[in-house]
Amino acid sequence: MNVRLERLDRATVVIPEGRLDFDAATDFQKQLEGLFTSGTPPGAVIIDCGMLEYVSSAGLRVFLLGAKAAQKAGVAFAICDLKPAVREVFDLSGFSRVLAVHPDRATALGQGPGRT
Amino acid sequence: MTLTVVPGPVRRVAAAAGSPVQALADLLIVGRGPYARAFENLILGLIIFSVASIGIESIPGLPEWALSALHVAEIVVVAVFTFEYVMRLIAAKNKFAFIFSYQGLIDLLAIAPFYLVGLDARWLRALRLLRLLRVLKLQTHILETVVEERTRELAEKNAALETAQAQLKAELEVARSLQLAILPSAFPATPGCDAAARMIPATTMGGDFYDYIELPTGEVGLVIADVSGHGVPAAFFMAVARTNLRERAVHHIDPGECLAQTNDSLCAQNPMDLFVTVFYCVLDPKTGALRYANGGHNPPYIRRATGEVETLSGAGGLVLGALPGAKYPTHTVQLLRGDRLVLYTDGVTEAFNPAEELYGAPRLADEVHVHGGGTPAALVERICRSVTNFAGTAPQSDDITLTVLTWGAP
């Protein structure tokens, strides 16, 4: 799995690409944690899942950890553009009800702080 | 002078093992300290000088004083070589083997002509060139010894690592079998019900589990669950989740309430931020009424006696262990005689084949529809075979767990 970062004025967009399975989860977790521990504050954190094909339960856990870390840092945390297969996992696990999930990036950026 | 000169001191010195002479031999020949190095360099220098002097001596018309000087030098060289030979002999553990060794013979050939023929044996002294070769051979020998030593050290370290790894693997095996051992091996003897379950563990320790719970009301609780991630943390979390759920199941009849309390308890003891998806249902074997609650788990199937497959899609709640205070609605569904309940974990539907395609829920529903008419054990076997055949050579990344229950079977 590949992860790209886009730093905007008031937000950092994280773009995971491919399959977020058990093996990829550890790396993704480190990258997300790095956002909160590195010197520059990330602004709002938005995970753009437009390129994400698959999420396992271990991958789902990283989203939860990210949301918790963001809450602790007082930073807004949102997820957007879930593909149907990934959306299903979020719905099934109940994550789409406790995390801020938006249909696309523009909505995620526009709506400001989501529920975390 | 004759060769017999040499064995003389050998006998003497051999008798005086541990004497100062022996200590000196050990220091100069066997030792690796500065004295041994200096002595080695001295010998090397003398070998080169001695070979060069043979060339100089052959120059015609050399003045008398030069020849005399060369003769004196030759006597000194032979004296030192003889001293070295004796030292080597004393230092050697097996004297006889040393004398007839390649090294020993060359060293002897370098000095023997002097004792046999005297100073005139100039051309025989060319045999000393062999000593140069010996030095080269010695260097190679030292290099080989070092390489051998390093190789041996490496092999020892590898062996130690292998032992440690084997130990760790054995311990993980034990943990794995302990984990498997807490899964119920048989469904409680309940009139009108029959059930079968199977878990195919992934290569690493996973966190799937299923459970049958005999409730004081005469009802039967059925659990299927999947802890996020793998390894020892997942295994521990699984054990904690199972115990928590079991304890509450016995005291709280409502499945949703049972999940809510288990969730709160898990959130309070979750240092690794793991979570577990749980489907929990309670069957009344007298009436066939099934009450269930879902904490983020794949919705199970009901295969009606007619062959139709339905999904238990009543709204669920959040996975357990993620956030305290989560609510889990309880739903009720009526089983009819001959209906089958199929619970599974995502290891079934998310099994990949070598072409990276998912097994998928439709395939599973199809198997349940077509082959669900027999015993629970037969259906469990059938689905497991279907999934493993599909996955083929692709590595199994998640536990595959399946439970099938029939109600009112004749």
C-alpha cells in the first residue's frame, strides 16, 4: 500500500492507495501518528479514501487510532470518498456512525470539524 | 658438525617442560603478542637478507673484507635460524610431526647445508628461497585460520538464533493450542438443535472465536467474533472478550444489553486499542425464537428449510472495545423447523485467491443455498472446502471460522 500526503492551508489530506490489510496497517498507523508527533500541526486531518480498494479489520483499527489521536490533539478528523466495498466495512463495523465520513473531499474540507 | 646436533637440545628441553626455555618458546612462537610478531619480522628480514647475500657473494672480484663480513653474517643468520628451529621444536606439541612437517623440513633445509658442508655450500643455501615460500604459505594459513574462526563464530551465532527462534515458535504453538482449546468442541446436548463449528487458523495467531453458552433459562447462546489484527495481543484480547461475554450472557438475557456491558468492560481494559466484532444470539429451542444483537460483525445467514437464504440484517452497533457507551439493539427472528443459521467471520468472505480476487459473500450465500440441506457438519465441511479450494496457493491471512446451527431438525 502507498500513502500520499497533501498539505493544504488548514488541513492535511492523507491519501492511502491500494489494500489496507494487516501488513499495511502498521506502516499506515506510523504515518498517521507521525502527523501528530512531528513539529508542524497538521490542521484538520482528512483521510481521502478515493484510492483505497480494501480495508481489513486491522486496517479499520488504524482509522480508530487516528481519530483518537486527533481528538487528543484537538484536531478535526474526517474520512471521505469511500468506495462501495470500503463503505460497506465502515457501515458494518459501525465506524461510519462514530467517525465523520463525508462523500467527497470538498464536503470534508467545507464542513470543518467533524464528529470524532 | 652433523645433523645430530639438533635432537640434543630437544631431549633436554622436552624434559624441562614448563621451564623458562619452554616459556620463551611459547612467547616467541605460539604467542600472538608483540614479541612473537617482532621475532617473526626478524626472521623474515634475515631470510630476505640471506637470499640477497647469496646474490652479492656471486659478484666476481668482491673485496676480501666484504667476503669476510658476509661470512660472519652467514654464521649469525644460521645461528638465529637454528635458534628459531629449536624454539619451534620446543613449542611444537608433537616434535616428531614437526620435524617431518612441510614447515619443519624447509626450516631444516635452510640451515642443514651449513652444518654439513660449512660456508662453501653457497648454492645449497639457495634452498632458503623455500623459506620465502614458507612465509607466504604461513600468511595464507593465518588468513585461512581467521576465516575459519569467523565462520565458526557465525555458525555458532546462527545456531543460537535458531534455537531462540525455535523456542519462541514452540511457545507460540503452545499459546495457539491453548487458544484453540478454549473453543467448545461440542454443542450442548439440546433437544431439537444440532450444531457444528470449525476454525481454520491463519499462520499467525489470530483472534477469531465462537462459543456455545448454556443459559439458565434453558436457552442456548451462540457467539461468533473476530478480534482486529493478529498475534499475541489479538489472542489475549480474544480470551478477555470471550470471558467477559460469557459471564454477562449468563446474567443478562437480552443480547443487546449483554454486548453493551461487554463493550464497556473491554474499553476499560484495552491498552492496545484493539476491538472485536461480535454477533451474539440466543435461541429458545422450544419455540425457535431467535434474539440477536450485532457489534459490527458480518451479518449471518438464515437458510430456510425451503432453501431460501436471508441475511440477519437487523441494525447493529459499533465493534466492541472501540468506544464506551455504545448501544446495541436487540432484534428477534422466528426460526421454522429445518431452518439453518450460518455464522461466519470475514476470513471466509475475504479469502483471496492467487489472482487477488475475494471469495465474497455471494459465493458463500450460494454454497449455503445449494448445499445447506444436510447436517450442520456437512455444510461446515462443504464451505471450508469451497474456501480453501478457491484460495488455492494464496496464503491464508485471516482465521476462517464458521458455525452452523439447525433448529427443529427431524
